[in-house]
Amino acid sequence: MSYELVAGLETHIELSTNTKIFCQCTTAFGGEPNTHCCPICMGMPGTLPKLNKKVVEYAVKAGIAVNCKIRNISKMDRKNYVYPDLPKAYQISQFDKPICYEGYIKLSSGKSIDINRIHIEEDAGKLIHERGGTYIDYNRGGVPLIEIVTEPDFRSIDEVLEYLEKLRLIMKYIGVSDVKMQEGSLRCDVNISVRKKGEEKLGIRTEIKNMNSLNFIAKAMEYEFERHVDILESGGKIEQETRRYDSELNITESMRGKEDADDYRYFRDPDLVNINVSEEEINRLKDELPQLPDEKMHVFMNVYGIPKDDAELLIKYKKIAEYFEEASKDIKNKKLASNYILGQIFRRLPTDWEKEECGISIPPEYLSELISLIESKKITSSMASTALEKMLDSGKSVREFISENDMQGIDDDVLKEICMRAVSENQEAVKSYLGGKEKAFSSIIGYIMKETKGKADPQKAAEIVKEIIN
Amino acid sequence: MSKIKYLKSLLETKEISCVELTKKYLNSIEKQNNIINAYVNVTVEEAIKTAKKVDEKIAAGEKLMPLEGIPMSRKDNISTKNIETTCCSKMLQGYYPIYDATVWKILQDQNSVLLGKTNMDEFAMGSSCESSIYGATLNPHNTDYVAGGSSGGAAASVKGNMAAFGLGSDTGGSIRQPASFCGLVGFKPTYGTVSRYGVVAYASSLDQVGPITNSVEDAAIVYDCLSLFDPKDATSIGSKISTVDKLNSSIKGLKIGIAEEYFEGINEDIKSSIDEAIKAYEDAGAQIIHFQMPKLHAVLPVYFIISCAEASSNLGRFDGIRYGYKTDSYKDIEEMICKNRSEGFGKEVQRRMLLGTYVLSSGYYDAYYKKAQNLRYSIIQDFKKIFESCDVILTPSVPVTAFKKGEALIDPIATYMMDICTVPVNIAGLPAISVPCGFDRNKMPIGMQLIGNSFEDYKVLNAAYQYEKQTKNIGETSSYPEVEI
């Protein structure tokens, strides 16, 4: 009997506002414990929250970017529960009137993952278990979060991973979060159930809490899917419960059952007033949004003629995509720019972080200049490659390495002469080529390029050589 | 001349220095406080320090601000940096706030002289100060009786000439009721005009800080200083109107609303005092309009559901981990928090938190909390309607005069019922004042309440002021025996 996986996601994303959601403290990651705190985010008696306007703007932007409707009037609620990392014994969140609702993200297959809601809330502090005791660091307390809740639309782990990659990229593009999973600025709860293929009714679900790595999410889901199937196959019943993933043992384990589920006693936070977002404001924020990754992908592929895989690589890093756009702005052969970036330039940016930061030593105009020299046939691509290496080493423009003289190219008669010499001095290669070994031909061209210090147009040289041989 | 004005004139004419004035008050406290129990913490050093600063200003010939150099008291739920703020609870004994409440900042900027922090019912829950960990505050008018609550200490400090004015907080009548019991003026401003930042919350949507004073004019002076917009309080609006400037407006043609429901079950003495007050208003040319307020009967349940619900959440933070009471022995964190809270909170506070937790619980939310919110909204609408045809509403402040010591504790429900006249004001966020309007057969003070429309604090204050002026019943403010100058 084959089973189908059904999953829904709750994704917490830390917003990259400068200050916390209800006070003026910095949201910077790290810092000595309890140094990014004030009486307000410490929940000292008598303090009051004041909602950071930027948080609302960022949440609305996020909502627009994932096709949500935006509520003109929403409110903040208190979610009451006791835990030492939550100094007020309630988290200020949104319950029945989330600021954004009914959106979707389209996967590459064309399938839509429906987003039920996006709401604003505050992050809690962090417990640190150390030296036989438990310590509390409230630096993270009050950092603004949005929680993005999907419908149970996922049918495979791959869909989940693609959704998360897309979501991450969108949030990165619109600049509302740095979505650094390793710093916990994107965390995920996965709701998972299984059912027999073809069945309508959803199975009983479990929730795996608080994962911050795509790899762990995939492993945890895989484990949990098999656990469900095993239980059902052996005639058992799934318990509705909350579980945690242990990455060392690669298992999920129960945290609490349904009976122990908290009654959060949600009610409107009387310390905060309505959040009003006018249509004008929504439109203003919409106008502020940059081109989103999907749209960019479409342009790169269909307008610039970049192959899909290459376009994906460019788009994966917002700054790289922008660098590419800038570098290829005035040139016809956009693919050439893409090739240089994905080839020679990426070799110098081996890590994701370096690509993310777009640490390229030359400005995009320099690359653009280099490519236009190729396009106008003033230099050959071979010269360009050599020059690019030097440019990347020094951060200097192509003019530093290729003189006007170099750009003259080679007189046709001179080239012919060199080609004839190449044929006569590489008889072995000529023989192999005539014997059907295509590869041998390139060594003849290589000889010519070397002789001409790369100035020869390899295509032209090839034509001449073939003429001579034949 | 009102007390604050009088004291200021003494300071300005250098008849007395601020340090001398402050010492007189400190002496008065020293003499009486062991009996009255108005103060739970007397801040001698702080007071003298400020007084010296004021004297320097006077010596330099600088003009004084409205509350500059005026010795005052503050309820123990208003946070003061580095001064113990306990809310009169075991839970917060030894808690020294690391920041100042906005109202205290304002008074500090004014160089108002803080004499100390006054007694209150634990976390402002009660109406006799008897739920305070420090015990009841007695009524300086007659010490067989309590001063009322929850701002009983603030009222007693003023009544006993232990402060020129007192700051209290009012969630369901906690300023007006003790003012009424002590024969003083107590003013609860429109919700949002005075910052709540730094006031330890009981019920956030109802709490409001206000003055307890000897006269209406003093209340207006203090209110004008406090009613500033505070960017730290999202519900703060402030007020730009000087109510003091409006105190001399005529009340000819003023429309005063009377609802019979407010008079149900009140005692004869109170009834006749209020009737006399109504007559005084008519004599001054005011117009009496009778209206009905059938929802008044729903007000108490609405109040208790909402205030307890909010309190259950507001007080959740007191777990004894970072500050406050900590139990001696425990085996794990859960037991520690349970013990901290069970041992740190008094009975009344626990009762209200349990009630609040219950009404917010899933399965009960709709039946209680949601219904109460709906009713609250409809009560607000009712008041709006009434204020279309009235300027102010006149009611008794409390259906009874001061309780005898111990009386309020016998039957909590019966005591809750005594809030019927004051509570609607908080539910609707309205301004209201209690002014003395006579004495009962035991010679205990009776208070009359005037309620105004939102942000018409000036109308309430002026109407009260005109009454006070006309009847010369200014709560014995004409003599200042304690200062003896």
C-alpha cells in the first residue's frame, strides 16, 4: 500500500528592522547576553509596548510579495503562556485578524502553495544551558517576526524545500529579512500527516517544531513520514502531538501531547491600538517593491536568452543578479556576461556567503566594457579571459591590460602565414584530425593563439586552417 | 485660594523655604503615619534634595512651575527609579525599578517634592486598602473607618495634611472612592490623557492616573501638568486644553443628566445630600435632565470580567525569577514559579487572576469575555447618546460612606457591588470627579460624582468647581492648620 505525505508549514522570519518591534533596542544578532535590552523588552512592570511602524511596513511588503490580501485594520493580541524566555508571560502576536491573508507561492511545477495568513509577532529570548545551570539571554526578545502559515498543500519533501527556497529568496529580494537560517532568522514548524493514496480525508497530524536548516527539515520529514507509515501499517494510531527533531540521532521525539496543549487565552492587547494600513499606503509599499525573483527569472530567460539553469544561478543571489543586470545593460550578448559571471567570476566566490555578498573586485561597468570590446571584435574572447583574470586580481579596468595596439587585431595575411606554419609544425595533430579526432584540431588552434598572443580570432583561424588542410 | 496655589505663594514670597515646608510635611508624616498608615515608604532624602533645588531657584529669583516645590505623595504602583515600588504586595517587596514612570518624570521636571509612596490595596485590587501587605490605611477624618481604596494611602496622605496632593490610579473607582470616603476631591481623567507608562498595570484598558486633592482647582492644576502626550504609551493622546483656564466658565444652562438607576439602594443621607447638590446646581442656572440607563446593572459583571481578564495576563510576569519574591525551597523551575506566585500574591489578587484566567479560557471566552466586550461597547454607545443631550452626569460617588475597619473583607461580593457608581466611567473611558457634598449621620463625608464626555475633562472640573464655589463646601480647604504659618 502506498502512502501520500501531506504537510503544511509555519515559517517564522525575523524582520531586519534596525530596532525591535516594541522598543528602541537594536535587533543586531549576537552581542553579549542581555546587552540589547531595555525595561520594555525585558517586560519590567509598568512598561508599555509601542509598535514599530517599520515592522508593519515590512509585513505588508512580505504579504504583497506572496500575493496576500492586506487587512486595512488589524490588531495585536496577547498569547498567554509561561516560559522563562518570555518575560511578560505573554507574547504579543496576532490571533484572529492577521495583517495579511490568502496568498500563494507558485512552485516551478506550476502548483500553487496557498498561504493562509501572515501575522506579526515578537520573538522570545533564548535559554542557554551551560555549566550545570540555565541562563536567559533576552537579546532576541522583542525582535520582530512574521509568521507565514500555509495550507496543508505540500505532497512531497521536495515541494517543501522548493517553497522554502522561494520564500527565502523573495524575503531577501524585498529586503525585509536577511533570512540567515544559521542565525535562526528563518525557522520552521512542519505539520505533517499521511494518508493512503487516493484517499480524501486527512490523516492525524503531528507538528515538528522549530527547525532552522533545510537539511534538517528534509531529514525530519522523511523520518516522520516513515514513522507515521510504520504506525499505520502495524495497525496503530497516530497521536496528535508536538515533536522535536534531534539532528544528532536523526529522529523526532515527542514534546507534548494534545492534552497538554497550552490554552493560550488569546485576547486583544489593551496596550496597543489598531493597526491601520490605508489603500494608499499599500500602493506606496507595492511601488517600493523591487522586481521579484520569478519575474526576474522570466526576463532573464525569455528576454535575455539566458538558459534556465544559468538564470537560476544568477537569481539565487540578489546582488549577483543585480550585478549581472548592470554589467549586461549596454551589451547585446547578455549570455556572454552571464557566462563570465558564472564561470571566471564565480570561481573566485566559492562560498554561498561570498556570492550572497557579491564580493567582486571590479564594478559591473568594467565587465561591461570588457564584453563590448569582444562584441565589437576589438579583442578575442581568449584575450578577454586573460584580461579578466588580471582585472579581478587588481580591481582595475581592462584598459590597464590591453593597449590600443593590442586591439588592432591581426592582419589577414599575417594570420594566414601563422596558420600555415601551425599546420606544418603540427603534422601529428593534423593527421589525427584527418583521422577523425576532432580534439586534435583545437591543439592546432591553440598553437595559433599562442603565437598571436591571443589576438587571433579563433573562428577565423579555424576556417583558414581547414582550408589549408583540405 | 487652593492649597497648591497657597503653598506656592508662600514659597514665592519667601514666607517659608521649600526645605522648611517639606520638613513640616515630613514631621506631620512622622507624627501621624504610625496610626494612619498612609505611607509605606517615606523618601526623606529625595524630598530634601528636591526642596533644596527649589530653594536655589527661588533664591536665584526664578519663576516657579505650577507644581514646583509642592510636597506630594504617590501611590506605590507608580514606578520610581531606584525607589522601592511594591504595589503593596509581598510579590514586589525589594523591587527597585530601573526606570521612571512618565508621570513621575513630569513631576520630577516640575521639581515637585516626593514625600513618599502611599499605601494601596495589593496591585490596586480592592476598595479599603486592607489587601495591602502593609495593612489598612485609616481614615484621618475618623480613624474608626478605613480611607477606602485602592488609592487609600494617597487620600489619607492629603486628608491628614501629610501631602499637598496625592497621585493615585483609578481602574474602577480607586481615586474617586477614597476621595469620597475622606471628604476630598478625586479626579479620574479621560482614558488616554495621562500616560500609563510606568504604572504597574492592573487592567490596562481601564487604568488611569489622576490626582487626589483638597479642592477642584488643585485637581485641575495637577491634571494640566500631567495630561501630556507620551510617545511611550500607544494609548496616550494627552490634552492641550488648560482646564485651569476654563474653571471660571458659567454653568448657566449647563445640562446635568440624572439617571435613577444610579440611586437604587443608596442610603438616605447620601440621597438627601445629592438632592441638595442638585438643587444648588438648579439655583445656579443649570438644567436637570432625567434619563435612564438600564445597562447599569450589567456594568459590574462587565467590569469584573474585563479587569480580571486583563489582570490575569498583566500579572503573569511576576514569576520571581528576575525580580520580586522568591520562595526558599523548590525542586524545579515549575515548582519554584508556583510557589513564588502562591506565596507572593495575596488572596484577593489570586481570586481575580483565577477569575480572569477562567473567563479567557477556551470554551468560556465567548460566554464571558467576548460578551463582556460586546456589552462594554454598547455601554460606550449609551454614554455617547446621553452626552448628546447632557454636558455632565451627576451621581453619588459611592452608594455608601466609608467602611469600618474589617467590614469590606467580610463579603467580597457585597464590596464589589459598592463600585457600581464609579465603574461605568472606566468602562467607557470617561472623565469623572468626586467632590465632597456633605456628611452622613455619623459625620462621615459623602461624595458626589460628576461624569463628562471623553476629552471634556474641563467641563467636569468646571462644573465641580462651580459647585464647590457656590456651596463653599470646599472640603475644609480654607484652613491649613498643619503648616501653621
